Amino acid sequence: MTISTIDPVAAVVRSAQYLAGIVRYDDLWPQLAKLVCRFFGADVAAFAMREADGRVRFLHIEPPGVSLDATASTVAAVFDSGFLASEVIELPAPHAAVLLPLGRERQRTSYVLLAAHCGTAPLPRERLDLYLALAGLIESTLDRIASQQRFVNMANNVPELLGQLMLADGGWHFTYVSGGARTVLGIAPEALLTDSGLLFGALDAADRAALEAALAGWQAGAHLRLTMRWNAPDGGTRHLLANAMATTGEAGERVWDGAIQDISEQVRLQEESRHNLERLNKSMEDAIQAVAATIEQRDPYTAGHQRRVAELAERLAIRLGLPEDTVHGIRLTASIHDIGKIHVPAELLSYPGKLPEVEFALIRQHPRVGYEILKNVDFPWPVAEMVYQHHEHLDGSGYPRGLSGDAILPGARIITVADVVEAIALYRPYRPALGVETALDEIAQHRGTRYDPAVVDACLALFREEGFSFS
């Protein structure tokens, strides 16, 4: 093929189109050599590399069987100089050849392209310029494939399943799946590319519906984060975490790019931790109830007092809309709020009349004693401080520290109201039971002064609207 028969623009454009379709190193060099012969009219095309010992090795020669041993020194010179060379070589017939350096990395030529045309006339400048344009296209292709290969290698070496889902034919289908599919699902990437139902079909029904709803809500830039239960081929259940971002494909398709992790071990450890915490809390509650029972054994006249205060305090906390964990802490604290009475002589606790001032002052110290007993126990709530404060009043008229206002914890305010209502309503050794209405009148009269207004309102509503009564 002569220079006049080649359309330079067409040759470059067709080469660019051809190179765009090459995405793998497999058979790269034979494809490139055939391209040079087909679009540029070369009679011989070859690509060479240099071994570590300096020898030249040809990766592919087109057509096969042609010997280029005589060109080794010329090719080596191009590797050394990094410049284009043009000369006539014997193959064994004379051929005008051009040798082009390719893929320069760290200032070294990686490959050399040799294109030879049968004849003795040197290649004209137009033909050399055409080959220089081709060399640029080939180098761009090599860079692109190398970049893609690096991404694929990295993607396949992480334990997560990296993938892309595209909406097509009314459903979501994988267009890319990394090697992590084998780790996360125990399924080959190729299988998922063929049938995305291997993932969707094995999801728990509710989780599959949630995933499909999330995917259907595609909006460019949106994020998806979802935990799912997946029935594995081995019969077990795996817990998966999907993270993805909504993007747009090359042709405007709806696409989700993201990753799926196997978090089964994390879920197992969390569940184990939850069970351990439940057992710890159960043991703690059992110990608290044992202490409460011990106190009540020493004070038979107030047997059940702490239990009833805890019952009312819990209901008040619920009505006030406090979080479940906070309610739990208030109930436990209320069930041992009088633990400090364990240091009070039993005869004072059951004294049938009004106590002398000295003895009453001793009883008034039971919140402080309770605090000292509990302060070094690592509760999830401020139990010791609530016990210390359960006789304090908003206006500072309480004891033992005369705290006021915001210095009193919300939980302690609740226990205070519950304690007052139970103590007034029910029997005490020094007086008969005064009844619930008397107790409610007491907290209503001192609403906003001694007692928290919100707690008082909740207590009044609990008894008068909900019909609460001590069990």
C-alpha cells in the first residue's frame, strides 16, 4: 500500500476507534500489530521490550514467522536514546522501517514499535508523522489499560464486594462485580454479572423490599446505606451492609456504584455484647433488689415502700416522655433510694411517735449515707447522686445539702414526688394512712416551689385521669 492510497485522517480515526475497544492486556500486542498493518499499510509490524539483562525481546511480529534478529541492535539503540529511528532493513528483502519509542516510564522507554514497508525508498515525512500520531494513541491506550488494571487489581484485593448496578429491562443488573463477591457471598463475580437474582433472590423478604425501594428512589448524588440478611448457599444467614451512591451512566442510565460488606461477625459480636450487658444488668438488678429486701426486713412498717415508689417513679418518667434507658435507671434508683437507712438503728425506723430532734437528724442523713454506699459502683446512670438528692426541694428547703433549682437532677425530682405521695398516702408507724388525695393536695400546694411542676402535673394526671393506684 503506497502513501497515496492511505487517508491519514481516516487511518488515525479508525485506529482511535479500534484502540477504544481494547480494555485488557490479553492479546494486546497481536491486535496492535494487525492494526498497524491494516490501517497504515505496513508489511511487517512488531512490538519489542527489553529484558532486565538488556536483551531485546519481540512481543509479537506480524505476520508471524518473519525474523527480526538483524534489527535487534537498532531497536536497542531506540531504547537507549528514546528517539524515533528511520532506516532501510533487510528482511531479507529491503524494507523501509520506522522505529518508535513507546510508554516512557521513569525516563525510560518501555516498548518500541517497528513498522516496515517493502521497498528501498525511505519513508516520507508524512508517513512518519502518521506513525507519530499512532504512537500517541497507543501510549494513551497503554496508560488507560494500566490504570484500569490497577483499579481491577485493587478492587479484587479488598474483602468488600465492589459493584455497579444499572437499571435495564425493568430491573437492576450488575455491570461490574469485583472479586470480593467470593468473600462476601461465596459467589463468583461472573455468576452475579449473569444473574443479579443470586443476590436479590436470597435476601430476607423484608430486606429485599427495602433494598428495591431504596434503589427505586434513585436520584443523582443520593446515598444508600442498608443492612440486610442474606441466605447463603451454605444454608447460613449472612448480615450484609450495602453502601452506594446514585450516579449516571455514559448514556444517561440510572446507576448505583457501591460496596457490600459481610458484617456477620460484627453483628455476632454486637449480639453477644448485648446479651452480656443484659446478663450484667440482670445481675445488677438482682443485687439491688436483694439490698432493697434487706432494708425492708429491718423496717417492716415500710415494707414495700421502695418498690411502690419505684413503681410510681417509673410511670411518671414514662408519662414525661423520657427515653426508655433513662426510665430504667430511675426505676432502679427508686427501688434503693432509702439504702442509707441501713445505718439507722432499727428501733428508730419503727419508732411509734414523733422522734426527738437528735434522732430525727440521724435519719435525715440517710441520703448522704446512701450516696457513700453507692458512689463507687459503676452504674450506667447517676444512681448515687439521685439517691443523695431525693429529699431536696426546688426552693432549697430540702435536705441534706439544701440544693435548689437546676442543681437537682431530673430523675431525683421524679423520685422525690413519688416518695412524698407514697409516704403520705400510706400507713406509717407514727400516724395512720392519710390517703392518696391528701398526698396529691400536698404536691399540688407546693407545685413549683418544693416540687417540679412538670412532675407534679404528670402525677396528678396519672392518678386522676389514668386511675393509677399502688399495687
